[in-house]
Amino acid sequence: DRVVPMLPFELSNGWCSLVPHEDRGCMAVEMWLDKNGHKLRHKFCRGMMRSAARLTYDQVQRAVDGQPDDTTGPLVDTVIKPLYGTFDAFLQARKRRGVLELDVPERKIELNEQGQIVAIAPRARFDSHKLIEEFMIAANVCAAEELERLKQPCMYRIHDAPSEEKLEALREFLEGAGYTLNKAAVLRPRDFNQILEKAKDTPEAELINTVVLRSQSQAMYSPDNIGHFGLALNKYGHFTSPIRRYADLLVHRALIAGLKLGEGGLPSEEGERFEQIGADISGTERRAAMAERDAVDRYVAAYMSDKVGAEFPGKISSVTHFGLFISLQETGADGLVPISTLPDDYYVHDPANHALVGQNRGKTFRLGDQVVVRIADADAATGSLALRLAEHADITARDLEERPRSGRRGQQNRRGSPGDRSHRHGSKPGFRSGPRDAAGPGGASATKSKGKGAAKPGGKKKTTPKKQRKMVASDRVARSNAKRGDKPQ
């Protein structure tokens, strides 16, 4: 319900804030494109700008869809339509590059004037959002290219290709789901897009998007350029948000110094510290993302606190050795079903197949399965949502005893609660069990350890509340990092 600015309030909300019909100093980039979206040339300069209006994404989208209001009406022909014409050209270039096209839904928390939650819903995504993203990406590319031309230090936004370990685990999982990922030595984003397109509009579409997302590397800042895998770009920096991202401010100052545009340029000694600065701001970005997620979790827990005991449909959004994270269908809220509360059996974490597997009866809980859960507790102070499988839950289970097994059994065995009763259903067509000793995307191997602390097969390993909170936080970091890896901005 508030913004914490990076720069002093007088700058972020005053001199550096775009106020309609008022002059503001700026760093501008002019781009010349052909009709196919190819950039012919660009030019950076310092200048003055005057914003024509402050518009929301929804306003712009309605105007394009033929429903302009008093503010957007006068701008449709002179501003909005020309922007969309350029956007169409950018989309052609994007398609040729083969950008990774993941569909990852986001939540929006709606508050009333008293700061109370009135609704939690999926965040709408319009073409107006994509338009701004494409213009920003184009400007960011120009900035990186210009700094290279000037031989100035550049804080690149880099995104590495997935590791061999993650690719191997992803291939194994996809093959079990009936999909085949290109086995070429060097993969491109378009190789993943072929899988995503094939899965589109199928029951497992969200599952496939999730596992592909979690196989990706995390984007970060560095003066050493390796390109941006997700955006299929060789050179990419951050330029468009200098009042809220420090990397962008560094790029602005480097451009000022290199182009000799006056005061405020980057001192040479600061350029020599870019490696350390890149590591610092990458770490700060991760902490900020976790803080944002924690804030959202606390709002969600507060919203659900009067619904303890109620039952909701949901989907397994993450599988760990200590339980199942469930995303509730109506709100997108995430909660944990501890492994100790699962139906009576001994469960093994199978990272390669994103599953918990019952060793006695073969019952399996897998990423993407539909379940019905009961809210057991909602703690707004910690942001935790404790869930239990409902007694009548329509749980998708797979009898692995009917299918070939390979590999060794895992060490993370847990005993389910005898008070909960399982509900058996047949296997879902197209899925099969894979080897049990492969690490899943971002996960650890479930092979049996022979070390001192190894758990005995079928044994019960105690997890204290404090340790469980740490593990939940660790899983949130992993999921948050994976999600941000494919974000262009």
C-alpha cells in the first residue's frame, strides 16, 4: 500500500517524477526502425520532456479497444496509435529472436481506503503492459551497445542458459510427461517455446510452464557480458528506471561520461568497482524480492485468517522433502501441507518427478495435481498459511507399483498421519515414473545417503517448527529466484 523510494523523496516524487504538462530534465534515446522492427540506428542525448498525461495500463488498453475516456480520447491518434504501430514492429523482431515465452500468473492484492484487503485476484496482463516492456527492452539494448562503442564500463543485465544438470532433469521429467526437449548441445529459448506451445491449452500447461521456469538460471547484474538467454539478446543493460534501480543510474552516468554530456558522469574509479557493485545490487535485488513476497504473504494470511476451517480447491505448486505447497484456486495464496499430515504411508521425495511417493501403497502427490485443502491456521505475523488435505479431497494419485522403477529410494522418508485417509485414483495418462536418483530443476538428489546422519528407510525424521520455517523460507527463495530469472526488466 506504499512505495519506498530509492532516492530522496524530493527527487523521486519531485524533480525526477513525470508530472503531466510540466518540464522535466531527462536522458533520452532516439531510435530509427524499419517496418520489420530492425533498429537502424540510435542516438542518446540530454534533453527536456513534457508528459502529455499520466495514464494507467487499463486506460490505454480501453482506448485501443475503442473505449477512450476524456483523458485518452485526444491522444488516441497522435500518441497511442503510433506507439502501437511501433509495438507491432517490435513484436516481429521479438518473434524472430525467439524470446522465451513463459506464462507465469501473478497475484494482485486489492485494498480499500482503510488499508484492508478486499480481494486477492490474478493480475490482469494487457497488450499495454507488453508495449511498455518492448520499448524498455529496445532502450536497454541501445544503452548496452552505446557503452560498448564508447568503451565505457557497463552494468549488464545477464541471464545464463540453464545448467546441464537442470537440463538433464528437465528432459527426464518432460519425457515422462510425453514431451521431448531438443537434445542439441546448445539450446535456444525457441527450443523451450516448442514445448510450451505444444502444452498450451492442455490440462498440464501450467505444470509444464512451472518446470520449464524452474529450470532457468537467475538473471543478475555484472560488468562481464554473457548476454541475456531469456530475451535472446547478446547485449542488454538496464537504462529505463534510474530513480528506482541503481544499475540504471550507473548506466546513465556512464553514458554521460562517455558522450561528454556535462556534469554527473561516472568517475573512472567507480567504474573499476563495477564487479563488486554488481554483486551487491544483485544481492539487494534478491532481498527486496523476498521482502515483497513476505509482505504479500502476510497480507494473504491476514485475509485468510477468518477462513480457518474452510475448504478450498487448489493445486500443488511446489514439492519439497518436508511437504507440499498448495496454491489456492480462488486467491492464488500459497500454503504448506506438512509431510507428516499426509495420508498414512511412508513418503519419499522424488525431485526428478517433482513428487512425494508413498512407499507402501504407491500413492503419489505430484506437482500440478488438483487437491482440496482445509485452512488449518493463518498467521499474519509470519505470513504462514498452514493447510491440511480435506477428508473428501479429490486427490490425483498414481500407483507407481504398476510401472517400472529405476534408481534408488530416497532418504527423506516421512510417515503420514493415520488420522487422514487416502483416496485412490488411477494414473494420469501420459505420465510415468522416472529414475529416482536424479536431481530435479533446482532440487537436490533423493538418493540414499550412507553418511552418519542418513535416515533409515521408512524411518521418521523429526522437523522442528523453527527448522521448518527456515526450509519454507529457503523454498520461497528458490521459487522467487527462478521466477525472476525470465523477467526482462
